[in-house]
Amino acid sequence: MARNGSILAPTRRATDFVVRRRFQGIIGKRRTNEILPLLSEANAAYMGLKLAAPTIRGKGANIFTQWVGDPDALGSAILLRAVLLELGAREARILTGSLGHPQNYKLVELAHLTLHSPNAGRIRGGLQCMVDTSPPLGMTNTTGVDPVSDYFFVADHHAEPEDIEENCRLRNVKRVLLPFVGLEVGSTSAFMAVVAAAFDVLETLTPAERAAAALGIYTDTSALLHGATSLDFKMFELLTRHEETRAILDELRDYRVPPEWHLYRAAAFRNQEITGAIRVAPVGFIRDEHRDVLAEVASELLRVEKTSIGVAIGVTTRGVEVSFRADSRLLEQDHQRIVRVIDYLLATAFPGVSGFKHDRHPPHRVEGGACMPLIPEQRTEWHLDGRSKVAGNGPILAHCKELARMIVAALHDLEALQPEEMEGLLSAVGARKAIPMDDRPRRRRKRPANGRSPKRSD
């Protein structure tokens, strides 16, 4: 590839007639016409994989997810693995660094998945694939994964193609043969499900594997309420046609969390800083197996009345992590600017954005995050190396609180630079003001005439 050429190889596009003929039998005529551009991408994926069958046959494949595999990533990987095996792959491994959420552990258990290390567990000489995240490996939400220079297949609905192209150039990626990125769909699992349906492999999956893919759609679209497209609805319906699959899905949704999760939540709300419609909550140290509590805390902050932005900050053994959630419905006009505000914060306060995504149509909902690796001095001070016992939450929590103040300062800087961007965010937007404990009116207890306190009768 010439250095001035595109790293993301252009994919072949068929005519609308060909796309309709391939997918009308799967999702129906009306839905096919509604999402024809998206199905054109799915058809290109189908044709690209089918034409690459001689390359796939007899070879191994590595399917990378985000470092912390979530239901959408795992569901997409299950579907891609089924397609690759159908096309003759010798073996297809799913590579995930950790799980982080109790629901993910339950998914892996019920679907009998064998997950491999993203570094040590690779098939040597295998085809490099990615789902629900984009190249290059070793950046953003795949921090800690050794990079590769050549990618075979990528499907992702998060990052935009232009950003991926730029990052690939920075990391000397040579080529991405079949790139399907920036997809206009609520979940990568829905896209991979319709591709798998075109190969007629959905029925070859076990009920638990179909439930895992359906859960990927369900979780990434907030129970099909936010950002869901016609394809998400239809593929969820197809994946859950069987009673056994629905029963497993119900079991996956009814997960339990460890007691420590409530301690993290309590710390977050106890330490939160409220500035207008923005809530920033330092959590402190979070064990790796509890890492996903950070995203849940950010979501819970956003559920508080009159809140537009919720931010949760914590420290794991991977680094300092932050999770953003935002909703533009409180803004009277230009809902798109909530996206620009979060983008500014991630770009300035937390270099190395990971998993940044938003609905492309108002009202905009934003989910974002970043992970900053710890410097050696921090690991030594906080005793996060090896098997040493984690130090108390004090210095770690203090660091998180300092970062919270930095975020608030960045918001004020943006207000000074571009006041129109921050309009309605740093003001209270009709929110109730919190009354400090010392300023609250206290009820005086009446004393009797003799000055003695009344005795309590049992």
C-alpha cells in the first residue's frame, strides 16, 4: 500500500436490487427499504468474507474484543466465529483481557465460551479480526494488547472511519482488508447477526450462544430504548424466537452483583461534586473484577433529576479510568453540542479516548471513557504491582478527587472560551440546590418551664 493511500481498504458495493434480494427474506421488505445503506454494508461484509473463503479455509483466526469484553463484543465475536468456521477456518479464538461485570461472567459460563489472552493466546499466523472495537490494537479500549500491522476483518459501530484511519497511520498499520466501521446501528451484534443470517448459520448456534448475541443487542441499546435501529429490533426478534433461548436470556438479565459494588456506589455519591447540571464522582480504587461498576455509577449519576452529564473516576490496576454519560434533553437548543463538550473533556483532560460513542440523531446520548496508564511512581506509592496488598483508599481517592476538580476546571475553561457551548450546563437548569448540613434550619426542642429535658417514657 502506498503511504498516501487508504489503510482502510474500500469494500465493494452491490446494487440496491442485489441487497434487497439478499435480505428481504431475512428481515422483510419494509425494514429492508428502511435501512438499505446499512444493509449495503452487511452485503459487502457477506461478499467480502465469501470471496475470501480460500484464504480462510484451513487457517486460524484471532477475534479481538475490547480489553474488557462486554455482551455486545462477546456476542459479535460468537457470530463472527460461526461464520469463519462455516467458511472452513481451522480454529477461531475469541481474545479478551478480562470481563469486569458479573453479567459477563455469567454469559461466558452459560455459553461455555473459552476465552484466550489477547497476547499469549493468539494463533500464530492467524487472521486478525476485531469486533465492537477498531484498530489499531494497543490504543484506547485495547490498551495492553500487542499491536499487529495487518487486519483481515473489522466490525464496529463506535469510532468513525476518519479517526481510525488516522490512528492506524500513527501505529504503522499496513492494511485493514475488510473494514466495516462507524456503522449506523445500535449494536455490533445486530450487524454481525444479519451477516450470519445471510450465511444461514444462526440455527447452528446453541441456544446460549443466540442468547449471548441477543444480550449484546439488548445491553448496547439500553433494552432497545436508545439508539436502536430497525435492524436491532429485527435481529433481536430472530435470535430469541425459541423458548429455550428466551429462558437463557432471562437468566442472563437476572444477574447478581457482589456486595463491594454497593460500597463503590456509596463512595461515589458521598464524594460527588455537583456543578449546575454536571455531577463528577470520585470512586477511588476498584478491583479489576469490579471494573464495570464505574460505568454503572456514571449511568446512575445521569438518572438524578436535572442532570445532563455524569462522570465517574476510579483507579484499577490498568490505570486511571473515567466513564462519562450525558444526555442533551435538558438543553433547549443545539443538542449536538453535548457531544462536543464530552469530546473536548476527553481530548484535553484524558488523552487516549476509548469507546466514545453517541446517538447520531437528537436527543443525543453520549457514552465515553478513557484509561490513562499509571506511572511507575504511582504503582509504587499505591502498591498496585505484583501480589502486594492494595494500599488504603486514601491516596488513590485523593488522586481521583484532584482529577474531578480538573474536570470541573476544564468545563469552566470551555465556558470562558465558548460560552454558547456551555449554556445551560454549569447553571442549575432548574435543579434543586443542595443545602449544606450546617446551613439547614434545625427544629428546636421545647423545654419545660423547669428547664429540665422531658423524660422518655418506654
